Amino acid sequence: MAKATAKAKAKGGQGTPATVALTREGIEFTIHAYTHAPDATSYGEEAATALGVPPERVFKTLMADVDGKLTIAVVPVAGKLDLKALAAATGAKRATMADPAAAERATGYVLGGISPLGQKRPHPTVIDISAQSHPTIYISAGRRGLEIELPPTALITLTNAKTAQLARP
């Protein structure tokens, strides 16, 4: 497992649009790398196991179609996204999971590496309220096998996110 601080990140190495965005904003973060297994069935659970972090602190980035508008939901890998809760949090009537190809096109990232930061263009974002119960959380850094650890308040601020109870067991 490799760790790097924001300053090390800015000098090169494992930079992604997500880490570039954090560095540009002066946000402190730590990068964690691990070897991605091509046969992994759950990218988030793989990250939690590889990094030795409780799955409640590792968050996955999902894209949903909320009343025709692509929206980001950030939930712990230990839970599942409640689409009705996402719709309610955004004042919409209906939410469905976005087409995977549409999510990749809209974010500029591949599945399993979608970060809520550094996307091609900003999308409405809702982060599960449980993120605020941890001093730091882990999110994708923009590619499989690379995670960012940062305070949840920084993620909420940078994505202009709402928080709501989105995850269910």
C-alpha cells in the first residue's frame, strides 16, 4: 500500500483529475494505492479489504438518473443506495440507476474508478449522512486501485453536496 500527501501528489506520480482538483483547492488528503484484482466483483469492498479499512468508511460513487438529470450519490460500500431516498433528497419523483456507459461519458471515469471529484462537469451530488460520523472517509481517486482519504466536510464543500440518509443495509 502506498501513501502520498497532497504535496507529493502535486509533484507528479498518481495524479488524476480528482487529486488535481483537491490540490488546486489546497485540501489536505492522503492517497492510498492497492493492486486491483481484475476479477473483483465489488470495487468498494475490494478497496476496504485491500486497505484494511472498515467498509463503513469507504464510500462508492454512483450515478443515477433523477427525473431525467444525472445525479451523483455517494454511499458507504457497506450499504446499498436507496433510490427512493435519493429522489426525496433531491425533491424529485423518481430515481433509477444511470446507464453505465452514460456514467462513464458524463464523468470521464471508468466504472470502479468514478470519483465525485474532478468530473468532466459538475453534477448534483448527495452524500450519505453517515460520512459525517467519521473524521476521514475514503473515495475513489479516479481509477481502480487508487483511493483518496479526506475529511467528509471537504468533500461536501467541494461538490456542493447535500447530505441525506441514502444508504440501506
